[in-house]
Amino acid sequence: MANILVYALHYDGAINKNSQGAISEAAKLAAQIGGEAHAVLVGSGISDDLAASVGTYGAKKAIRVDGPEGLAQPVVDALAKIIGGGDYGYALFGGGLLGFEIGAGLAARLDAGVAMEVTAVRAEGGKLVAERPILGDSAISEINYRSAVGIIIGRLNAFEITTGGSPAPVEDVSVDFSEFSTKATVITRGEQRGADVDIEGADILVAGGRGLGNAEGFKLAEDLAAAFGGNSAVAATRAVVDAGWYPYAAQIGQTGKTVAPKLYLAAGISGAIQHKVGMQNSENIVAINKDANAPIFEFSDLGIVGDLNKVLPKLTEAVKAKKGS
Ligand SMILES: Cc1cc2nc3c(=O)[nH]c(=O)nc-3n(C[C@H](O)[C@H](O)[C@H](O)COP(=O)(O)OP(=O)(O)OC[C@H]3O[C@@H](n4cnc5c(N)ncnc54)[C@H](O)[C@@H]3O)c2cc1C
């Protein structure tokens, strides 16, 4: 029997959306290889209800570790200890900057094989095979594991969330953190212009590129995101981040974040391959560009050829009117 261990990130009393998908995927796969999915929560003062809620997504056990949340090394300590003391064939969790760092640390600690940016996993002969897009997402590589434990880190929000399970029993495990793991502490969660909303978890992203003209041009994107309201945020290309118009935390692409919102609205973005790899899994892509031949139109569901300085304010007004605000 090979169980699957999942790291469940949580914030403000809720399991992160990316982790909900990872638990759901692990539960589905574990059933196919004759095991169970167990979810690990690290943090201080985690309530019974929050821990047990991982069962909603199919975890058969919640493992609660009292320790610092939001830093990679303490989580590596916790996962390594739990894997060492149980029957685990795989560790699977969602990507994102923290997930990738934990995955790399755990692979080094356990001398285990690791695949990052995984978009699909299948069970074959009682083992798991991970699929990972390569070469700018133009081909898929398949990863089989030879190590005792295989580590699978999903691309952000790659796994579908399924609910309907019952609350999971909660087990407390105490971990002696390594000295180096506790050298860093989270002092505060800061806010930065454009980074106060979680772009990786946003349902609607208004992304701005060099076509916005300058840093002040981002006001047009922010106004539209504010009109949408709810879970919407502003994102950016590397060109504008490098120019200092918007913070790195909002950068989408090969050297930024990977997102998959319900709506990705690109304003003044050419659609370079390095940008595309970070947003192409969005459910609906709408692009505004004054150049009808811009590459972004090749992978957009809807394209508007026009000057964003005219189109964005009109869109903002239209959204406000529709919402009656
Ligand atoms: C190793 C490497 C890694 C990289 N990583 C990333 C990454 O992670 N993310 C990323 O985004 N890029 C990345 N890049 C950079 C990438 O190649 C592009 O240079 C960048 O994405 C271009 O940004 P842009 O679309 O904002 O600018 P541009 O390519 O300059 O495009 C601006 C667009 O705005 C349009 N436009 C101009 N004015 C208006 C207007 N008034 N109305 C409407 N449209 C207008 C233009 O027609 C044009 O299509 C990377 C490059 C390398 C080499």
C-alpha cells in the first residue's frame, strides 16, 4: 500500500484553493493505487475544524503540526518526519513559489525524485506517472519514479477540486525543527501596490503590459479590476516589472507566476512565449491590443483591436453599469 501525503497550505482559517485541488487529486489517485491521501497542516493554533476540513476534499487523515506556517524549511522538516514514520509512496502538493521551494527541499532531504509544474498524474500498475509540459509547453514529458518516495508538485491550480467527503480524523504530530529551519521568521505579511491580492488565487485578472505606457497607466487596469470587484486583481508582464511600473509579485510568466483564472484580460500585452506559459491555462482570455497582428490574439478567446486608453475606460463603465454601481 502506498499512501500519498499532501501539504495543505492555509491562511486566515481556510485551506488554500491550490491545496484543495491537490488534496482532491491525491485522494483520487490514492484510491487507484490502493492507498489513502493524508493532509499535513503546519501552523500555530490550527483549529480542529480547519484540520478536519481536509476530509471534504477526500483526505482520510489530517496531520496537524504546531510550527511556523508560510516558510519552506519547517514544512520540509515536518513532511520528512511524517514520511519517515509512515507508509508513503508519494508526496503531492500544489505549486506556487512556496510549493516549489518545499518540493526542492524535500527532494534533497529524502534523496527523492521530484517533478515540478505537473499538470496531470495517472496511476499505472499501482504506481504514479506525472506529466509535465516542457519546451515552452509544446511537448509533454512523462516522469516515472525510481526513488522510494516520488514528489509531485502541481502547476498552480492544475488539479480540479472535488468536495463531498466527511471531516477527517485529526492526528497531532510534534516535530523537532532543524536549527536552520527556524532561523527565518515571518514578522508580518506586508502589502504592496498590486500585490495585496493573491493573483494566483484570483478569479479575474486584468493584466497590463508595456502598452499601458507608464506606471500611471496601470490606474486603468486597477479601475477595471475594482469595477469587477470580488476576487479580481491586477497582474503584469516582465517588461513592465523590469521597467519598475509594477511589482514583481504581480508578474506572470516563465520567470513569474503561473495563473489560471476564470478570466484573463490582457491590455497592451504582445503575447511573448515567456508570458504565455504563465497564463495559457486561463479559462477565458480576452486581449486588447492596437496591433491586429499581435501574437496574443493567436491564443485569445476574444480579441479587441483598439487603443486601450479608449477601450479600458469604456469597459470599466460598462462593467459598473452592468453591476449597477
Ligand atoms: C529568459 C526570459 C524570461 C522571461 N520571462 C518573462 C515572464 O516571466 N513574463 C513576461 O511577461 N515576460 C517574460 N519575458 C519577456 C518577454 O519575452 C517579453 O519581452 C514581454 O513579455 C513583453 O512584455 P509586453 O507584452 O508588456 O511588452 P511588448 O512586447 O512591448 O508589447 C506591448 C504591446 O502593447 C501593444 N500596445 C502598445 N500601445 C497600445 C495601446 N495604446 N493600446 C493597445 N495596445 C497597445 C503593442 O502593440 C504591443 O503588442 C522573458 C524573456 C526572457 C528572455
